[in-house]
Amino acid sequence: MHTDPNGESLQLRSLVKASGELELSLVPVAIPQPGPDEVLIRVEAAPLNPSDLGLLFGAADMTTAHGSGSDARPVVTARIPDGLMNSMAARVDVSMPVGNEGAGVVIATGASDEAKALLGKTVAAFGGAMYSQHRCVKAAQCLELPAGTTLAEGASCFVNPLTALGMIETMRNEGHTALGHTAAASNLGQMLNRLCLADGIGLVSVVRSTEQAELLRAQGAKHVCVSAAESFSRDLADAIAATGATLGFDAVGGGRLAGQLLAAMEAALMRSGGEYQRYGSTTHKQVYIYGSLDNGPTELRRNFGAAWGLGGWLLPIFLQKVGPEVAQRLRARVVAGLGTIFASRYTKVVSMAEALSLEEIATYGRRSTGAKYLVNPNK
């Protein structure tokens, strides 16, 4: 089945200019024609995840943003601080589509049996460039959604669910039995909490405020620590001692949290007593930074002995490492739990043009707990 070759579609693009300016706009593109093993999706739901905002805004200072263009074709520009342009070198003057994942209806396919089987089906896809009215992807990149699943439910069935499952898989593969997680009141954090409760895994959740702590505790979380509390270091060590966590995932990146997780793990291990060790506990403690809510330097006080590791963790790299069989097993679990463990909740649905309004950018750009947006490119 083919679409009109002269048809036109809109796509949200992010452009870093050599002049040191970010430009966000809606760009008309030709509706793509699916190859033999591809499908064409009319995209109707795509979440604004923190990972999407990193590509969308780049290193721009969004407090300098101003709008132009029309209501239907808005343009947003913002300044990039001089000291941060070097980090944008690889994407200067390259107009980049945005949106890691989304869901929609397959309206055309290529000739392969795998592709044709999806015609007319509601699918989710993890293929990038999902803030587009139409998106052409490999049939193998699609996940057919069960009957009765809404597009909103299916839109977020890759990044957050597979990240949560990937954290658990990493924990097991590396010989840990419990874990800690920062920025834990996020959609992902709530998902991870439900997953750990279902699987009987000890989880230490680190949040910024008592309100966020109450939100998680109301959902059954047993070990929640507030980073703003004066007793945070002690509370964190107590929670880690109770769970035996020797692995942490940090969504913040900058600041002291990654080091505080390692220090609390060491403090909890040293409570068990035993012979004095000059270089601290011999149990390996590991923290992975997987987010950049704080783009500042990561601060380590080195008060956690010598058996430790700090590294980066990214979902696509994890999926490549574990291979297609494990990835398929994790995807099957996501499908089974879309309405329960892996359910996502949104505060607002916006069109692509609305997503480029300065008012909406100021809201979802704060990445606040409970303010998750869903983009409908065909709204």
C-alpha cells in the first residue's frame, strides 16, 4: 500500500546555529514511502521525556527564549551560552528531528509479510523523530498494542518501562540484590517502585521534598529519603542498610547525589562490623548516572573506600549489550503490564505548535514531578 507521493507532513525540528542560537520550528517534509520491511505510522501520541528535552533544547538557556512565526508555524529561539557551544559542535547547522518514542496507526506498509501484518494496527515505536505527523520505521521496531490499549497508554511503553526493567536486569547481571534511585518521584521512579514491589526487590527512593516522599509512600514505597532533610545522610545509610543496596541509578548527574549514594552504601556496609579494613569495605559499590537533570560537575568526596565504580548507563546501549532475546523478553513484560506496573500518566496533551508556545515550554521545561506532557502531532 502506498501514500500520496506529493503529500506533505510536519515535523518538529531543533537547530543549533553557528551564531550560538537555538531554533525550534515546525518543518514541512514529504510524507515518506515505506520500504519493503517498513511501515508508515500516523503518529498521534508521543511523550515529552527528559531525554527528549536534552535534544530539543540542547545547551540553550531557555530563559532567553522568545517566539516568532505564526500560531500554526511558531518559531522559538534562545541563546546558547558561549562556554557551552563546544558541546554542541557535532550538531551545529544540522536540523534535527526530536522524539524518541510514540504511538499511532499504521496507514501504509511495505511488501514484506511482517510489515503488511501491521496495516491498520495501533502500534508503538521507538525510532526517534516521533514529533512528526507521519513516521516511517522498520516493522521490527514496532510493538503492536493489545486491543483496548489507548494511544496514550502505548506512547510511553519503551523509554521508561524498558529503563526500569533494564535497571533491574543490570542489578541481577552484576550480582546486586537491591538498588537506590534518585529523582524517584518521576513517572519512571513511580514505575520502578511498582516494579520492585511486584518482584520483591529492595528499593531506596531519593526525592527532593516531603510531598514527593508522601506520594511514593502512598504507592507502597518502603524506603524513601528526602535529600533536603538535615538527616538525609543518616536516613540514606539506614535505608541502604535495611535493603542491602549496593547499586544506585542517578538521574541528576551533577552535584553530590551520586557520591552520597556511594558514601551511604559504604557506611551501611561498615555497620556490619568485622575486622578493620584500611581501604574500607571490600564489597563493590556501583552507581550509574543515566540522566542530566543537573548539568553541573559531579562531586565526589571519596569517603566510600576503594571498592567502588561510577559510570554511565543508557537504554539503547543496554539493549545492544543484552541482545534481541532479552530485549524481546522485556518488551513482552511491558505489554503485559501497560495498564498496571508500566502505566504512564499525563497532565496535558498538546499539539506540536502548542508544544512550542513559551508558556508550555516554561512548564514542561522545568521537568517537575507530576507535569508530564504528551504531544499529539496530528492534533
